[in-house]
Amino acid sequence: MALLEARNVHGGYGGMNILNGVSMAIEADEVGVIVGPNGAGKSTMLKAIFGLLAVNQGEILLRGEPITNLSPDRLVHRGMGFVPQEKNIFPSLTVEENLEMGAYIHPQRFRPMLERVYDFFPPLKDKRRQPAGELSGGQRQMVAMGRALMVEPSLLLLDEPTAGLSPLYMNEIFARVQEINAAGVGILMVEQHAKQALAIADKGFVLAAGQNRFTDTGDNLLNDPEVAKSFLGG
């Protein structure tokens, strides 16, 4: 049984569909990556999964249970974490206070989960007393991902986790994504750095105009001439 399965999803804003029949599935031990041109519906798909916009047709399942149009707070309680691209930290709070905000579901698990997050992101432990807004962009992204992990999700959704980051931090974030996945968290992320993201992907989904254009392993998509020509810059 897939950890996450989306079947023929249509949805959007204000009655206008941006998604026009998207389907995808990932297993618990997989990293799934959604790529495609601007306006393809990539971030919209993540928001539809996380209950942030209405699904008008189709269904979304988590471990075989229907979750279509459930509210984000209910999805968090079912084991889903979400890191939006923007406004994903509390800049005036310290790193540790940000992480504590993420532990509201399991306050009794705060200390062990905090240590786990610090294991994934060692720089955060050194800066735990520092306001998160003073950190570099890469470190702020670590705080956002760490806070999402504090709810002990089985599925982590990441919307453009490397946007605006230097190549060094981009590689660091991708390495942490693989490490988090290896620790038992399924990951589905939207990425603008398509080649680098597909290189670590077990499954890749290429969207265009709100529809699946290609679905395959990351390796196969990287080596597909049509995908390379149309979506990967040659």
C-alpha cells in the first residue's frame, strides 16, 4: 500500500482548476519530486494534498485512507508535515523556540525530537539561542524543515526547499532530505532545480498545464531525451 496516493486530482482557486487530473503515488521509503515549468501546478498540488485548497474531483489517500479536503490540522495529526516556500519560520523567535512551536502535538516528546532534529541539522544546535531571522537562508530552511519534523510525520511535503539558496546549501538540503528519508519519513517535494532533485528522487513527476506529462524513476526521467529537451534545459 502506498504511503500517499493521489488519483485524478482536479482543483484550484475560486472555482478555476489549476490541476486537471494529476495522479501520483509514493511509498514510505521513497523521495518523490515534482518538477515542471512555472504555472504547471506543482505547488498547487502540494497545497491540495495538505488541504490548503479545494479538490473538486479525484481523491487523495494516506496509507489507503481517504484524506481529500481534510483540514491541515487534521492532516498533521495523521502524520503529515508541510514546509511552505515562504514565511516558514518565526523570525523573532530563537531556533529552539521555533522547534518548540512544532512540537505542539506531542509536547511530551519535545526533548527526544529536538535531539533528533539537531542530529539531522547540527548547525542548528550551535545557534539554538539565536533568533531564526538572523540566520542564513540555508539555515532558516533547516529550521523550517526541523520544525515540521517535530510532529514526527510519516510524510513530509516540501515546497521549493532550495529556492534562493547557494549551490553549497542546495546540496546540503538535498543531503538532509535523503537522510530524513532513510530514517523512515516519506518525502514529496516540489523543486525548481529539476536535474539535481531528480538525481536524488526515487519517483519523479513532470507536470505541465496541471497534468502529468511524465511519471517515472528519477534516473529514467533524467535520461529521457524528451524530458531533457522540454523540461531540463537540453
